[in-house]
Amino acid sequence: MLELLTITFKDLLNPDFYINNGGLWVMLFIVFAETGLMIGFFLPGDSLLFVAGIYSSKLIASLTAAGTGGAFLDLVVLWILVTICGILGNAVGYWFGHKSGPYLFHRKDSFLFKQKHLKQAKDFYDKHGGQAIVFARFLPIVRTFAPIIAGIVAMDRKKFVMYNIVGCAAWVFAMLFAGHYLDQLFMAKFNFDLKKHLEVIVIGIVIITTFPVLFKLFFGKRNPAHVEDPYKNV
């Protein structure tokens, strides 16, 4: 009898679940969805890439029967594939935001929507747009909406493309290589298998990556925005 796979919400937050049940293609789609689709904000991007670094050879072996012939090369191939998906995801987010921009800048205030918040975002991207795109990659939830907001506020497209590539390559590199080599280091030095303690690692990564967002949210200074509508002639 074929057993049906029962999926719980806890499974959706567990990166190990995607690696063992979905493999490479599901992982690549998750990276795309988390950075390009608004519904992907809850997906485990950082921890998924960290765990993918540990299982890099297994993932690439599913792409080519014998892998690439070396653990490092497997890791590099995985880095390239994931980076491409992340770049494409951000590009889709930017496109969607740019298409929505004229409507939002001309929309009247409501209970859930305030023009001042949109103009504050415009002001922020005008001053820190490049850095925002790069650093947003390392922040859960923020990286999902950063490219969309960049499109909404009409951030320069060439600037967005450049920082999108740099930010995505850096984020994927940091997470994949950290997972791969920390797993080897802990096994060699402490005989500690990270694969058996993934839940603790995931919690740690979430805390580290979300702390800057929470700190900025509760303690950051808020300045009034005086920004022109970039779509006033549309």
C-alpha cells in the first residue's frame, strides 16, 4: 500500500522536510517563491540554505546521477543554481511592484493603507536603495517585500539589477558554505553532527537574522517623509 505523506504547518517551517521530501527542484522553487512571491514570506529561506549546504552533494546527485565528482564543485554548482533562482525571484517581485506603483501612489488613505508609509519607503530607497536590496537578503520577511517595494517606489532599474545580483550571490554563498563547512568542522573538532540538531540550528538562525529587524522596528528613529510622487505624470 502506498502511504500518503501527511504535511503539517510545522513541516512547512522545517527546512529538513523540503530537502528529504522535495529535493533540489522544490528547494529552488522555495528560494524563488520566498524572494519573488508575497505568499512565500513564511518559507524558511536562511535555514533552508544552511541545511542545503550540509546536503549539497545529495542535492546535486539528484541532478546528475553521479554528482560533479567533488564536494566543493557540488557546492559551487548548487550556489549558482540557487543564486539564479533568487535573482529571478527578486526580478519578479520588482516587476510586480512597478506595475502596482501608479495605482498605490494615486490611492487614497484607508484604515490599512497610508500614503505617508509609501512615501517613507520611497525616501528610504532614494537614500539607501542599493544597501537595502543587499542587506534585505539576509533578513527573513524583509527580503520577500523589499524588491516589491523597490518596484513600487520606482527604484532605478539598473541599480536594482546590480544590487540584486550582488545581494543574492552573497546571501546564498554565506548560507550554503556556512552550512557545509560548519558541519564538517563540528564533526572533526567536536564529533558533533549538526544534522541531528537541525531544530536548534534553525531557531538560532531565525533569532540572529530577525534581531536587526525587530531592533529597527522598536528602537529605530522615524523621520517625516517629504517625497514627490514618482508617478505623478502617469
